[in-house]
Amino acid sequence: MTKQQAVGVDIGGTGIKAALVDLEHGALIGDRVRIDTPRGAKPADVLTAVREVLHRLDITDQRVSLGVAFPAIVRHGRTMSAANVSDDWIGFEAEKFFEDGLGRDIAFTNDADAAGIAEARYGAARDRNGLVILTTLGTGIGSAFLYDGVLVPNTELGHLQHNGHSIERWAAYSAKEREDLSWDAWAQRLQSFYSHIEFLFSPDLIVVGGGVSKHAKEFLPLLALDTPILAAVHRNAAGIIGAASLSHR
Ligand code: BGC
């Protein structure tokens, strides 16, 4: 039974979410657990919060593999950036830190890459050839590139420049909330972001994830692009599902 199940933890700039995942169907089993990301998101506090979500999930069988997704560039287990978390993560041996702190092996990956894997294996990008670009619109903007279903890790489209800053500060869902933008006003910003991506990469499909993808009807129809653009099937659970899926080899 454990073969078909794994736990996914998705650490975001705002919340830490976890669930048990059915790997055959790419679906959550039981309830998702969520707690706020600790203020400042320093390593020790994030580890405590991850312990707490795992405790609440109450899965003690160590044969159930565990995947952890994190909102930073992840190279060979090290976090190499920190846009919405503490700078302490830059150049930090994060995978080892979580493994030591949790007392078990984990698979550790970027959060948007995890979401991209979930959508490629079980969602909107399933059986899609060519270049699929998934973007997550949340606290920041994450991206995942999949070519013929194979992930090209650690793309960071949220850090394309806009007026001298990362474009995520202007176009992420958090900007809509912070500035109380209408769907229309926010969609104009997304238009500029996605047009630029379309021009740079000529993708075959764009998938939009993050919690706001549940409101896709409010803003996707407002975009004028040549590339098909779809909401992520797994919405905000994609990071959890992808992290779980990547933990299972
Ligand atoms: C980070 C990415 C992450 C994205 C979404 C960005 O600020 O640089 O690594 O995927 O936020 O969480």
C-alpha cells in the first residue's frame, strides 16, 4: 500500500501545506493540513512548522516517502535564493537540514517545479508534448519548464525585471491583494508578463497554478495570447502532489 502513497509538504511564503497523496491518481487522500509560514521564515522556525504539519497528518509509517517543496532555487539539496523567506537560506544545505531535523530521507525540490511535475503527471500538462510552462501566482511567481514532460529545473520567471524589480512584486497574486487591484487591472499586468514569456520562449502551452487558479474564470479570459493558457487542474495542491510524486522512486 505504501508504494502507492507518499506525503507531500509544500512550503510557501505564506503557508505550509501537507497531505498524503495517492500516487496512482495524483489525488490527496484525506484532509490537507495548513499552517502559516512563520514570520521571517528562518530555517529553525520553518523546520518546527514542518514538524507540526507532519505531526498533524499523523503518518508514522516511515516507509511512506516524503517530498518537500520549497520556494527557492534548489541545487543539489542547497537553497540558492530567498525571495520570500529569510536570507539565511541562501547557500544553505537545506535538504540535509530537513533530513537531520526530521530524522528521515526526503526528496527536496523547488515548489513551482513540484507543481509542474504534478500537472505533467496528473493534470493540465499530461501527455502534452513540446514546451509547457507552468507559472504559479501566489506570494511570488514560480515557474516550471517541461519539455516533452521532462522538467528543466530552477527557471525563475518571477524574477524577470520590471522597473528594476522582480516582476513578481508587481504581478503576483500578492500584488493584486496588496494593492487591492480589480481582476481587470491585475489581468493587464499578467498580460504584459505572459506576452513577454510567449515572445521569449514560444511555449506550446501555459498552465497557471497557485491558489488563485480557482478563480481562473475571472482573469484567464481577459488575456490575449497566441499560446493556449489553462488553469492547473490541481490548483494549490499541485505543489503537494508533485513533491510527493518526486519522493517516490
Ligand atoms: C522564488 C521561486 C518560487 C516562487 C514561488 C519566487 O520568489 O524565487 O523559487 O518558485 O517564488 O514560490
